[in-house]
Amino acid sequence: MNECLPLDRSSKMREIAEVFLKLSSRSASPFFSDKLFYWTMTPTPYEALPLAEPLQRVLRELQYTTPSPIQEQAIPLLLQGRDLLGCAQTGTGKTASFALPILHAFHERPRSTRGKCCRTLILAPTRELAIQIGKSFSTYGKYVKFNQTMVYGGVGQNPQIQAMRSGVDLLVATPGRLLDLIDQKQIDLSQVEFFVLDEVDRMLDMGFLRDVKRIVSMLPQKRQSLFFSATLAPSIVDLATSILQQPAHVSIAPQSTTAENITHKVCFISRDDKKPLLEQLLREQATVTGQSLTIVFSRTKHGANKLAKHLCIAGFPAEAIHGNKSQAQREKALERFKKGLAPVLVATDVAARGVDVKAVGLVVNFDLPNEPEAYVHRIGRTARAGAEGRAVSFCSEDELEYLREIEKTIKMPIEGWEDHSWHSKEVALAHEAAKSRRTPLSTKPKGNPRSGNSNQRHRGRR
Ligand code: AMP
């Protein structure tokens, strides 16, 4: 996958393992330690997995010596042809866990495809994630003969129709554009052998349930289906049950937990003080070797634009990405971010979904998300692939209810961080008081999306 800086993986992994050993002797949480130990020191090497030689070769080149836990569990099951329900959070290496077995099948069982058909269909909630998945297949499939294309909105459809004309091995798509092209009889799903639904929780959050069901109804009965979600709410399990046949279940992290190697804190602060605190954090982060990039989350597109502009003027080159930007603009912004030309990316939830950049050392929630599940995904933009990361959330008085929802979802309180010049005792006390009262908060979110009732979640395009 794309990274900003070159990194010697094996030495990094060793380094992490050593840190773990030190921590565990100082009685670190065994949960934390086990997971880290598993990924860094597990004795099962990649060579032991029955993957075709062209894949083994690329894994050696990438210096992926050991599979991550999800890869170790999922790959053998998928090679046996099982359906899979995977509960894995972001950054766990789940893309390779499905890409490698699919590429293995392309290599072992090459087959010509009919016009407008695809052998594999991967559905992703956003175009960024679709592009990221496509890139991963190109990386892992460097020595495998296969062709792929992508279908997503926000760009002209003619090149996509053209690319599908003689059929492809792999089609990565977002649901809306896929259905558009199916309705225009430009794509035919009757030949799908592998069907992957990635980030299903997000897909449902974005209102794609009906689209997904329609797409599934067009697939052949005989197929292998893979279903990945970071959380397994009952509605997601229901959908999985209707799609999968006797699936194997692989779970890497408990429901709605945050990645283990992320230190995350909350700052109670008045809204007007958020910008100076952000600037201080950015100044500090700029000095962190190899992890100097920061993603700042804004709840609205307008807010993201305004904040990026403010940061540029204040001397922090920043790019904004959100749903109103064209695909070309988003790609350009991401490239500048990855190269460190604009070390700050101000993003809304949807736009940042597939961002996988190892040099992101800090995530700032400038606004708290009004969908609590988004918190897990946001902070998962740091600490990619075993690296360490930091997440700081700004919580002003009008966001206290959002914070409570997040803490309920991740099933733990987020540690307060008071050691900065803009700490607001009033907001911190209001949070404590509300927690101890366990009654509805007197301070409700205001405006839209802070529109009085956080239960009325804002589902507009971001
Ligand atoms: P994912 O969860 O699929 O988005 O992957 C997160 C990151 O982990 C990506 O940057 C991958 O390149 C990296 N990665 C995946 N599998 C491995 C592995 N076995 N060893 C080292 N890095 C990996």
C-alpha cells in the first residue's frame, strides 16, 4: 500500500517486539502485549502458507515475513473456498488477507472473462477506499497475470464503461455507480466467483443497505463471499447472514475497540481556543521523525475548507479533502500530503476513509464525530501496520454528548489531557457531572450538525 516514507519493515517489527518485551516485563496490559507480540513474533512465516510462488516473491520483496493475525487466520480458510465473516479494524492488514487468496486463484485458475463481466467484485463504501484496494491488488499481484478496473462516482463514466467492455478479472466498485452502470447494461454480475464487501459498517452508515441488497440479488448463487466490518452491530450480522453460506468467523479486535497502539486523549476546551491548541500540536508533530504528518478531522465540508485555509495562513501547509472535491482534487491533495508537501490533511469522515499513510503520527479530532463509530475509524488513520500513533480529540461544551456516545461505543472513558494552556475546567467538570448524574446533559449540541439532538444523526454527504 502507499506509504509516505520508505521503511525497513523487518527492523521496525523487531523494534516493536523489543518495546513489547520491555513493556510486558513492566506489566503492560496482557491484551495489548499479546496482540503486538503475535504480529511481530508469531512463528508462522509467510512461506508456510500455501500461496503461489508469484505471491511469495512479492511478499519477500515487501519484506512481509510474518502474516498479521487476520492474514494468518483468514488466508488458509479462504484458500479452502470458505465464506468469511471478518471483524477487523483498520490497519490490521485485512486487505492482504483477501487480496492474496483471490490473486492466488487468478494465478492457479486463469480464465478468460466474458464482456462486461468480472470474476471478482469488491464493494467499498468510498472511492478512496476503492482506489486503495485497487492499488493493493496491483502491489500484491505484481507477478500475477490479471486485469482490474474501478468503478466509482465523481468522475466520467465513459472510461469505466470502456474498461468493462471486454470483461475484467477484478472490479472494485462503490455501490451507487456500480448500480448506475448495471442499469445501463454496461456491467453484468452473472459471472462473479468472489464477492468481497469491505467496511460494511461504513457502507450501512452511509445508507447503502438497499443498494448492497440489490447488488447481492444479481450475483450467482455459486460464489465465495467475504464480508469485512470493523464493528458487528446486529444489523450487520443480519446482513452477513443473508449473504454468507456457513461462513468461518475471524475476529481480530473486540467490537468497537480502538487500535491498541494508539494513545488517545481528550482535551476539554472552549470552541474559540481550538485553533491555537491545534497549532501548538502541529508545531510539535512537525518535529517527530518519520511520523510528522497529521490528519485533522472536521465534521463539515465547509469547516474543513475554512480550517485548511486558516492553517495555511498560519504557516502550516494544509490540504482539505471532502465530498465536494472532485476526484482529481482529492488525489492531488493526498499526493501532496503523502509527500509531506502539505503535512496537514483536513478531512471529513468519508473522504479520509481509505487513507493509509504510515507517516501519520497524529490524528486530531478538531470536531468530535456525531456518529460514535466514526471515532474508531478516524483514530485508526494513525498507528498503521504496527506503528505507534497519537490521537487528540477536542471537546467543547456543545460536544459533550458526542463524547459520551463515543465512550459508550468504545466501552471506556477517554483519558483527559489537561496539560496545555487552553484546558477548560468548566467543560471538564460538566463532563464529570453529567457522567455521575447519568441523566441527559443540560448542554445539548447546537446547530446543524450540532442540531439539538445527537440521536438525529447527520447523514448528509461529507
Ligand atoms: P490494511 O489494514 O489492509 O489497510 O493494512 C495496513 C497496513 O499494513 C498497510 O500499509 C500494509 O501495507 C501493511 N501490512 C499488511 N500486511 C502486512 C504484513 N504481513 N507485514 C507488514 N506490513 C503489512
